[in-house]
Amino acid sequence: MEKQKNAVGRRKAAVTRVFITRGDGKVTVNDKDYKTYFPLVYLQNQVELPLKTVEAAGKFDIVINATGGGVKGQAEAAKLGIARALLEVNPEFRPALKAAGLLHRDPRVVERKKPGRKKARRSYQFSKR
């Protein structure tokens, strides 16, 4: 049996651990089929994108453990994790994945709340009198 490869993907507050092995194309997220876990089609497309980019759809079984954040953050974290795991399997996938922008970790996270403010930048309502 071939060795299982793994990678980590992150986005906002979401973290996914991706385990990839040769197989028949089954994608599982937290012990559910990814189409059940991500009911919206555009989130399913995010998860499928790295596999379609390297024309590997149906060649690998993928198990994803997702924690934190919301479904959109988890889907995008899964996209990065799958892309990184595919690099572990075959380094020749790198030019295609890089050209599609799938190896870039989106650094945007929620800004922290500041003291003396209502939110990160919003201040309390000013009262003249």
C-alpha cells in the first residue's frame, strides 16, 4: 500500500488537516461526504479546484479534518490543504497549482478590538450635549 501524504490548510480562523492517498476520488470532510458538508455548489467547487487544475479528479481519496471558522473559511482552507498535499504526492504539479494561485495562503484575518473603541475601528457614538 502506498504511503498517505498529509498537509495543513488555513484561512481566517479555520484550520484543515488533509490526508491524501491513491484511490477512486472519494472526498470526506469530518466523516461526511464533502457535498453533504459543503451544501453550496461554489464551496464544493473550491474543494474540487486543486484536483481539476492538475487533472487528478477521481485518482485520490482525500480525508479532511476541519476545525474553527465557518464553512467558507473551512472550504478555502481545504483548497489550500489539498493543493499542498498534491505537491507532496508529485512536485511536478507545482507550476500548474502556482499559476492558478492555489499555493497562496490568504493572510486576511479579523482585526482585534482596540481599547476605547466599540469594535476594531468603530468608535462609540459622539454626543455633543
